[in-house]
Amino acid sequence: MATTESSSLSTLPADGGDAELVARLSEARETILEEVQKIIVGQTEVLEQLVLAILCRGHCLLEGVPGLAKTVMVQTLGQILDMSFSRIQFTPDLMPSDITGTDIIQEDPETGRRQLEFLPGPLFSHLVLADEINRTPPKTQAALLEAMQERRTTCRGRTYELPDPFFVLATQNPIEQEGTYNLPEAQLDRFMFMVKVDYPTKEEEIEVLRRTTGDERPTLKRVFDAASLIKLQHLVRQVPVADHVYDYVVDLVHSTRPGHNDVPDATRWLQWGAGPRAGQQLILGGKARALIHGRFHVSTDDIAALAKPVLRHRIVCNFAAQTAGLSSDEIIDRLVDHLDKSTKSAHS
């Protein structure tokens, strides 16, 4: 098991200007990737998307076949962020109170009186790993997703605020669907990104074998504490966005909605398109992506780079797309390509 030590990046200067914070954030991105990749081989794009979601106060759903280190990836991220971390293994018998907490009877040692006292569940952590979220019944899923949206939970009529910052990084297995409870589209929409975790390359898999079959235990550095991260989350929202970027985002989101004659793929392959929340997440993600790459402005390239993780769980392919073997990612590629070509021809 990896050990953890503190890092000089853990606390950002309280009086630092935006330029200094941008520089520190760009530096911290490299540090985060460097630290996580002491444990995880490759998966740079996946790790960057996780960092972007955290900077935007968003939640992530990681999907991949077993054995791709999804759980280890989130656990490692929890280690290098100087915040509380908890892991919930979702099972068919898990009840909502098992994750949110419950009232227990406590006796006052002085008076002998008994009273109910709330015992917080594992949800009361800064970073929560919801492992195999699709293996628990809808009632428990709903309790988690309510907390994700409201950032609070209710027990016996009393409301309890969750820690700030608060993130849920959930995993699910796209195969072995027996005994699983698929998240409906309305609940999937609560996740900022759906991140696909793919198989490693041959070279990466060889490195995985080298690292995991030895006795080496790497030491990890802590990168951010809660106060520093909250400061960066506020900075993300201050990044300016040009009008043409807003136009690009709205055109992209609208292109996923069937009925747009100028984008035939939407009508031909899609049953439902993305709602307004998709545009909000594209803008916020674009702001965070610009910052971690050392820029204080958003480009359309930032938006295009995040189109798949933002849109893939917000669109519904129809039967024709399934028959043609088209995935949501392939359709998104076509929509982005169509939009880029239209934008270039409009400016030529």
C-alpha cells in the first residue's frame, strides 16, 4: 500500500493573483498526474477528466470492464488530495441509511436519559467512491443521487449538510448485467462526466505487470487541501468565455436533438438529445480545462475535447443506430466534425 507525505502545493497563497493561481494550478495538474501515475499506468485522459470534474464541483461516473483499476484510480486520487475519503461498495442489500447515516439511541452517562443521536454514514466525506453503483437497488441509488444534487441529506425530518467540497466518483461495469439496476437517464444527467476507461496498450500492460507483481510501495504526495480546492473552484467560474464559444456550445447541444434538419445524424441516429445541463457542464469543463493548461480563456477546442464525456450519457441512440453498430461516441464525433466544418465555412 502506498504511503502519503505532504507537498508544498497543498496550500495556495491567500493573496495570490489570478495569474499566480493559474500558474500554480497548471503546475499542480502535472503533479497530480505524476503522483497518480506512480500507481496507475497510462490513463492520462481519464485522470485529467477526473481532475476537471473536481475543479468544477462535478461528479464522475467511470465505466469499464473489470480489472482496469477504476477503484484503485479513485482511491489513489483520494490519497493525494488532503481531504476525507470513503469507499462504499454497492450491493443489492445496501439500504439508504447505510450510506447516509441513521439515528441511534445514546444514553447520557450523567442523567441516564436516552436520546436519538445522528450517526453520519460514509457519505459524509469530501471524496466518496461509489463502487459498482449499478449493483444496488433504485431506492439506495436515489439517496446517493439526491445527496449529489442537493449536497445535503435528510434523516427523520432533519437536514444535514455534507462537507464542502463534496464529490462522488462512481464506477460501473458495462458487462455482467445480471442482477444490476441501470441508472435511468434523469439520474445519469446528475453526473458531469461519464468517463470511459479503456484497455491499456501492450506497453502499458507490460508496465502494469512489472509494478503489480513486485514488492515496491511508492510514496505519494498530498497536493491540495479543501480550502485550496474551494479557492480554485471559485477561480474556475471567473474564467471569461467569448460569445462565439457560447454559440459553439449551444449549437453542439442543439445538434443532439432530433428535428434539426441541418444535422441529419441527430434525426437519423438519436432518439433523445441532451438538455440544458449539458451546455452548463461543457462551459464549466472548458473553463477548468483552460486553467489546467495555463490559459485564462476558453476555446472551442476545449469544448470539443469534452464533448464525449459530457454528452455520451445524455443522448439516447435509437434502434437504427444500434442496428448500424454506431456508438454514442461515434455519433458525437460526427456531430463535432459537422459543427467544426460549418463554423469554418461560416468564417471563410
